[in-house]
Amino acid sequence: MGGSRAGWINEAPNLLLVCEPCNGFFEDHPAVSYEAGWKVQSWRSPGDVAVRYADGRLYRLGADGRRTVVAEVRV
């Protein structure tokens, strides 16, 4: 397992609660995971990356733990 000393690593915009099978999918399919915002490249700010949720919407995760819709369900 990797790790980081970066202070922002455990802040709300960088955290998603997911089950173990989903986390395995994210690790096994990085291109899809980066596109959906489930993984974030180290050089990007997590708060600037939209995350696709199971409802199909894209959200931005805020420092206060809230999420804001940035795009509705795609067809």
C-alpha cells in the first residue's frame, strides 16, 4: 500500500466511501476510474474533479463534506 504525508489527502474532497469490490474495480480499471472522478491524479486538486455517482450525476465534493450537482444524468 502507498501512502502520503500530504495534508489534503484525508480532506473531504479527496474521500469516497466505497465497498471493497468497487475499490478493486477502480484499481483494475484506472482509465475508467480517472474519467469518472473515482481516482484523481496526484497533480490535480480533488475539489476540482467531478465525481460520477451511481445516480448518473456528476458532483463536486466540497471541503465541508457536501456535494454539488454539476451535471445531470447523461443519456
